[in-house]
Amino acid sequence: MRLSPRFWVVPAVLAVASIAVAGGMRSDAAVESRGPVHAVVSGDLRYEFHAAWRTENLWRRDAAGVWRRVAGPDAAALDGLRARLLAAHGASSLDDIPGIATDELEAFRALGYL
Amino acid sequence: MTRARPGGGASPPADAPGNDPSREGARADARAAGGEPGPSAGAARPSRAARLALGVLAAGLAVAAAGVAFLRPAGGVRPNVILIVWDTCRGDRVEVNGYARPTTPRLAAFARDAVTFRECRTPAPWTAPAHASLFTGLLPRGHRMREGMGDTVRPGIPLLARTLREAGYETVSVSANPVVSTLTGLTDGFEHDFQRFRIPGSGVTGNAVRDQVRSWGLRRRSVRGDRRPVFLFVNLMETHLPYVAEPSAVAAVHGDAAVGPATAAAAAVGDLEAKLHVAGVRRVDDGTVAALSLAYDGAVREVDRITGEILDFLDGEGLLDGALVAICSDHGENLGEHGELNHAFSVYEPVLHVPLVVRWPGRLDGGRTEDAQVRLHDLYATILQATGVPTPAGCGLDSVPLTEFPLRPRPVIAEYGPMARSRDAARAAMPDAPEEAFASFGHLFRAVIPAASPGAPRPKLVLVDERVPGRAPVVVREELFDLTADPREQRDLLGAAATEAARDAAGEVARALRALGEAGR
């Protein structure tokens, strides 16, 4: 069976887009860790996962270069950045990223804060 | 400075000796730039690459020397910085601020050669945001750490320890509070991060902190060659619930008869009991609250003793010579005022007023006392000033050095909450409490005190908003006090007891303070 050239248009567009996205991920996303905080920075967005508290923060850099916490996180942006962090850690979910500062957390709890 | 002339070599100054290597180097550089043949041109002349390398090396050394000179304060020697925080110590329970009981003889002795800031206020009555302000020179709204339970300091804002470490300081933290640890990121930048957490049942007290400081100091003495200046941060927790009510300390402050009630109250009331009291679930009776106050004073006496022993050791090691030493608290504590215990959900004076005594020989010394209102985070700018280290971009915006003379009063803006994550934890800890007991966790508490001259009326606005994401804040409570006439904040000038004219005038003041609080500085 011979496929029409038109048939290949959609897969080709998807392939090119995927390559562009993957390339973009590699080129502008930086994954960094400091203490219990793992972060992914992409352009003016910064995603943080706190490996002790298991919390996520999303920041956006304003025109003045100041990072401001995003109150109602953009779900799509959050998903994309979280996926980059998981890929960097070879993890399939945040639960796979080990806890950090667990002794401190226990001390915190023992003091009555939790 | 020797400069190359166009088309020719350098013009040596008349007083330049021919064998001055630095000036010779300048001439060589000029020749390289202008093409003038040197006196030794020929077979022995270094290759172009070698001269280029030498030039780069010389330029690098010059830049490094300039950098060192820039980083050093005018005196040329960067002082050690010793910062000792008495976690949860009230400003009105120390003798240097006028307390009549002998809680702090060691602090009083230290203050005789320092400056006591009797009207210091914290920007946040809770360890995490208060320390973040101390380490950034920013209000909580600037650094963004409100709970310290998964929320971090704003990206791109380095903490004080990192700034000093990158400027060549040895940075050491000995913390008794797990809030000041890697858990919150507040120890970022400390190359030595010693944890001596004082938690119930651990048996660890400030004595362990003192011993750790000694251990570090002795090891430092044995290491040859490392003579970097030191930034030593110490956090002591004797005055945090459950209070360390050593019988001898309680007796020294209140007499032997106080020991029994004080130790019993200290053993009976911990963080959970205080939470239940504040939530209205199970109130601590007045007698126990009064005994708790005695225990608290004993704890202040203990933290004073331990601090004195730490200072004695540091002095013996020569680490206090020329050093900037600051003794302060991160926030205060409620001991029954306004029906409160602990330091949550409140911005009244017992939790905002903190001790602050600073010694920096030549600048902050002589036993002076200052009654102008200052802020805890003013220490940030003061420390950077003393060390000669430039303030990183975005830091220190709310901080003014304490060395200003005459000292001008500064406005105070303090914030607490909302504490969304703490609410989840409190619900789990108090499963039988009604839902309304947790309403305060969603509130933002603010206090605004304008800069006022000592003795003049000092209005203070207390504002409590309910904060729900996506909705406009709803005012829950608004109160106005005059701290000069009413330091215990008993008469709300906006309240029903005032006359209509007085309420109108107070309303004007409240509006102005609200605007100041919104502006931030």
C-alpha cells in the first residue's frame, strides 16, 4: 500500500515539535540542588521541590529581575518543570526522590511544631 | 600613576628609583603597548607569549589586590563577627532594659562596654521569618519565608553566612533550634553547621551548644594556617517552651520559694498545652501561668550564664579582639498577656520587643544605651558595614546600620502568618478541637509602629486580616495603642470605650499606619 504524502505531514510536524521541545528543555532548563531544595529554572520560571517538607513552589521572575511566588500555579508550567526535575533524578514521581534532613524534621516534630 | 604617552614610552616620575620593580613593570607594560624597544631588547628578550602571560598575571594580581582592599573595612582588618541569639527571649525580661530581677548579670557586664538598644523590635514573632530577616536585611514580605515549613527564602537572595563565606570568612553555626538548620535552608552558607537541638527528652541544653563552640574553637586553634576571620552564629533555646527552669537559676532570680511552682509549671506546659490554651480548647489556669513566668525568668538566667561561658571561652582564644559581638533574640514570648501563651498568632509587645546589645570596638562601645526604636534586621547592615563586605543585590533593603549617630528611630513593621501548613499539623495534634480553633492559622497579623522620638507618643497599629487565596483580605481585627502612655496595650483607641472624637482621630492615625504598613518602608 502506498501512503499519500499528506499522511506524513502530521507525524512530521509532531516529530519536529518534539525535537524542538526536547532541545529547548536541554538548552534553557537548569536543574540545581542546594540542601533539601531541588530546583528547575527555565527562562523566567523557577520550580522548587523541597525534599524535606515534600512541598512545591513556583516562582516567576518579573521585569525587574525579582522572583515572585506564583500564588495560583499554572498547572501546565508546573507539570512541565516537575517532569524535568523527575527526569534529572531518574524518578517517576516525587515520592521517588529521597527525603533530606529527616533528623531535623524529627527534631522539629519533637519540639511540638508538627 | 604612570601612563603611556602616545607614540612613546612611559614618562617615569622624577622620584622613581630605577630599581623599583613595580614602576619598571609599568614601563615594560607601556613598551609592550606602544612598541618602544626596551634596553635589553635582543636575544634575552622574553617571548611575546611570555610577556603576555606576565601581563595577564600582573593584571590579575592587581585586580585581586584591589578586590581585597575593597572588601576590607577602612581599618584594614576584617573583624570577627559573633552573633548569639537567645531564641524566644523577651525584651522586658533583661536587666539592661530595666527589668528589676537579676536575670542577666552576664549580659549586664557585657553591656558595660557595648551599646544597648533598649527599644528593638523583631519583624516577625517566629523563628523562621525572624532569622531570615536577620540574615537578609529584609522584611518577611521581602524574603518571603513566612512559615519555614517548605517555603524558602526568595531565589537569588543569599543569606548572610554565604555572603561572608564568599568574602573569605570562616562561617560557623551552632544551633539549638531545628528551625535554624538545613531543614529551612537557614544555615545555607555555613561551612560548619553544628546541630545541638534542644528538644524535649533529648537531655540536650545550651551546655551542649557551649561545649560545641569550645570544641570548634580548640580544633581551630590546632589547625595552622587558617586565620580567616570568623562568623560564629549561636542559637540558644532555654527560653523556648518547654522552659529550662534550673532550680538554681529560678532561685537566683525569684528566691527558693519560687523553685517548686516554677519547675512544676515548666514541666506541665509544653508547646501542645500552649497551643490548646491559645485555641481555647483547654486553658492553662492563672496560677500555672504565673508560675510559668517564674520559670521563664529562670530560663533567661540560664541562657545568660551559658552565653557568659561562651564569651569567656572566645575571649580566651582571642576571638573577641576587635570583634563585632551581638547578643539578641529572634522574638519574644507571651506569658499570659492578652490571654496568650507561646508566640503564635500575636504581634503584641511581649513577642515583638527583643533584647539587643552590640559591641564593636570604636563604633559601638562605651556602655551607651539607645532609646531610639530600631529593628532586629538592622543588624544585617551593621555586620556588613563592620566587615566591609558589599551588600548583595536585593539584600539589606529594609536594614539600616546601627552605627548611625545620633541614632534616628526607625519604623517597625512586623508580620506573622498565614500559617497554612502549621494548621494541618495543629489539626492532627488537636483532633478534638472545633474548626473555629484553627481560624487564626489563615490570618495575617501585622503591627506597625512609626518612627517616633523617645518620649513622644508612639502609636501602634495591630491589624489582623483573613487571607484566602484568590479573595480580597477581610479585616478581622484592628486596634490602635499608644505605647508611650499604654505600654501594655490595654486601651484600644479604636475601641468602644473611646469617645467619638477620639475614635475619629485614632482612625486617622490608623489609616496613616495602614498605609505605612502597606508601603513597607
